[in-house]
Amino acid sequence: MKIRELISEAGATERQVRYLIAEGFIPPPRGGRSTADYGDDHLAAIRRYSRLRELGFPPAAIKLMLEAKEGVPFAVAPGVSLVVEPSLLGSGADCEPLIKSVRTLLTEILKDQ
């Protein structure tokens, strides 16, 4: 897709897209300057960045999260951290199966013998 289609789909401005590319939040387009082509990976990256900004994360923190090779740790309770793969951040993935798995795991490892 061309940049006009991308900004329409993402609800972003061209200036925002160029900033996100320059800062490394989304990959550069495929093709040359006059034949620049964007895909679903660009759209997903813009949505991920936008969602993290909506949640209050500053750009520097988002950059660290997205570069985290071992995942991003989130403290969810005293003594419990959840490590999330960067590609899942802001992806819109269905969390219900994950919640069920975590509930089952915690129930098993915390129950009294």
C-alpha cells in the first residue's frame, strides 16, 4: 500500500509515520522513494506504538520495550512478573486463552501440598 493508504488505515499523519520510521519504531518502506510500499507489518507497528503511547509510555520506554530480546517484564502482583514478547505488545491478540493458562499455572504452583 502507498503512504496515503497507510495513514488512512492507521489514523496517523504522514509526519507521524515519517517520525516513527526515523526513530526506528516501524521499518522503512519497501522499494525506492518513488515506489515506497507499506504492508501489514507497518500498520501493526504503528498501532502497537499508538497503543503503548495511549497507555502512557514515553517514546524512550517504548523503544526499550520493542528492543527487549528476552521480553518485557511487567510486575502484576508482589512477587509475580509477566514477561511479554515485544511483538505481542499492542497487537490486539486475544488474551482470554492466556488468562486461562496463567490461572491454571498459578493455581498449580501456588497450591498447598
